[in-house]
Amino acid sequence: MYYTGTEAECQAYNDEVTAGSNYDMVNCVRWAYLIEHKDGGLFAIVAHPDYPSDLTSLEALTADWFNEEE
């Protein structure tokens, strides 16, 4: 599952999960990387099972999120 929102919203979720998970900041410095929609302006992040969010959720990112292979 993924959460979608603005870059700031998704980064705030990432920061919350990272801080709450007590990552050592050496071997693991963040929960996940943000994924930008190919058209820009919308971002997604993998949902952590222990950290629910009010962001919009998607079961999967569809092909329209990504640039087509050339």
C-alpha cells in the first residue's frame, strides 16, 4: 500500500516513521524514498504497517505514475 500527497506531506510521514522506528541513521536513514508522479506535483510513499495516516491511500501505483520505457 502507498500513501499519496504533496511532497511535504509525504516527507512528513517519512520523518514520522523514521523517528518512531528508531533507525540508527547509519545503516538506515529513512523509512522510504518518495516517488514523484511523472506529471509532477503528486508524491507517493510506501505505507508502514505500524503508522497509519490520513493521506490518500492506494493499494498499488498504477502505470500512469511512471514514464514509459523508451
